[in-house]
Amino acid sequence: LRARQIRFTMAVFPLFYQLADYPLKDIHDRLAAFAAEEGGEWIDQLPLFADKDERDYWVHPRDFYPNTYAHREEADFLYDAVDW
């Protein structure tokens, strides 16, 4: 990417599971470190959802995949967060 002068942006959606005490926080931290080491832009979406009830963002109670509400909030957040 550097050779072609292409900017690298990594935006990570959290898993909608135990957002108040997120079990995968260390993985987000590692990804942030990787992006920084590689000179990329890091956008962590965990803070966007951290204080919210994850059940509001599930497709189904047995499927933690983000629903339309999660995607809408993510889109608004990314529009403001990305360095266009």
C-alpha cells in the first residue's frame, strides 16, 4: 500500500456480547497497535457501543450479528471518523 501511496484504514466493529465488560478488548488493543506500527488509520467502534445494551443491536437473540440499527449508528460514526 505504501508503494502505491494508498492509505490504510482499519475500522473494527465489536462483537455485540458483554459490551459493558468487553471480553475482546485486548484484541482491539492489539489491532490498534498493528495499525499504528503500519502507519494506518485505526477506528475502533467499541466506544460507540460500549455504554449501550448489546441486545438492542442483535439480529436475533441467538445471533449477535449487527442489525440495521447497529449498521446505521456505525455508518454515521464512520462518516465523521474517517479522514476523508
